Amino acid sequence: MTNNLKYFIGNWKMFGDFGSFKIIHKINQYIYKNKKFNKSKIVLCVPNTLLDFFNKKLKSQLVSLGAQNCHQQEGYGAFTGSVSALMLKKMGAKYIILGHSENRSEGESYEIIKRKITSALKQKLNVIFCIGENYKEKKNGKTFTILRKQIKGSLEKRFNKNKILLAYEPVWSIGTNMIPKTNELRNTIKFIKNDIKFFFNTNKCPKILYGGSVNPKNIRLFSSITEIDGFLIGGASQSSKKFIDIIKNYYK
Ligand code: PEP
């Protein structure tokens, strides 16, 4: 993973069909024509059903593809309806989102996420590991305690930290148009960076992204927080215009 890049990672969730390739195509063209964005890494995490199709159609590799989850089991196994990191890798995924709050809310434990990260790293996928507090935890002043628990609960010191991006996604901010106050966010990102450095016993911190209701209008607020290494963008990544405008406005 190259180090001084800003990441713009789209999470399409359960949206899209073959025709949605036009979204990726437009983003790809835009990046190609605007060389100043070569300090950015663009990734789109799409439904599994589209990975292989998009991968074959994407001739230039300006946009990388990612998946949104995998089964904890490595390789193959009797797990109806599931896919493994190995299978996703074979379909063209270079990145994978793990620990997303929408999956945690369906019962994904810290241990399960740890196993998923282990199998994704074995496949040399770049892991986008999501952490974040819910509204009640925030109100009760528990944000840092929760973040630390999530980090310690699912990461292992032996993991290759260069293949891990941490996405701080306050659960109350996902899909709600509510975003953290600038100062609060800066402090939280600093907290995560220090915690991770301590955890991995290193000075070189993995990239820390922010995710939660990022859009073309509010991206300027985030760009002032230089500690943020990039963004995980849900709803707005399903529109090429919104996604491109986010990148454009970030660099304004
Ligand atoms: C997400 O699902 O990771 C996310 C950040 O969603 P949204 O941008 O829609 O809040």
C-alpha cells in the first residue's frame, strides 16, 4: 500500500447491476483526465455479483475493486450462501470492507471479524477495518472505550499493518446526514492513531479513514482535518457525479 495517498473508497452496499459499470467508467475517465488526482487512491467496493464482470471490463487500473464482506472460513467449505476471501480475490477484489456496523448489527462478533481479517490478509487483500461507536455510547462518553475494545478485539499484533486501513465510522452518522464536530473528529482520529501505534508497537500508523454521511458539500469540512487519510463513502458513491464532486471539492 503506497503511503502518502488520500483514499476515496466507495461502499455500494446492496446496490447495482451490470449497467452500473457506467458509474465506474465515468469515475475512471475522470481520474485519467485529471492527473492531479494521482495522489488519490480510488476504490469501489461493489456487490460480489458484479466483481468479476467489472474486473474484466475495467481495462485501466485507476479504480480498484473491493468486496464488502466475506465468510470467516478460509478457502472453501459447507457454508451455504457465503463466499470466502479466496473466492473474492479470484473475482478481482483487491480490497475488502470488514467489521462494517451493518454486519456487526447482524451478530458479527469481534472474534468472527478477527477470523475474517486473518483470511483476507492471507489472500493479500487490503482490509478496510471499520470501527465506530453508536449514538448511546457517544452520549455516555464511551467513544474511546468502544473504539479501543473494537481494535483490541479484532486485530492481532502479528497482522500486517501495511495491509490494513482503519475506517472510523460513527454508527450514528451512517446514512443519517449527521457528522461529527470537527474538533471531536480530529481528537478521535488522533486517539485511534495513538492507540494503533501502541497496539502494533510502531511509529508507522496504518491509514485512518473517516466514514459517515460524506457528501460533496461537507467534504470541505473534512479536508481541513489533515490527520484523516481518506474516506469511506456509502450512499454518495452510488452516483458518479457525487463521488467525483467529493474528490474535486476535497482538493479545492
Ligand atoms: C458506509 O456505509 O460505510 C457509509 C459511510 O455510508 P454513508 O456514506 O451513506 O453514511
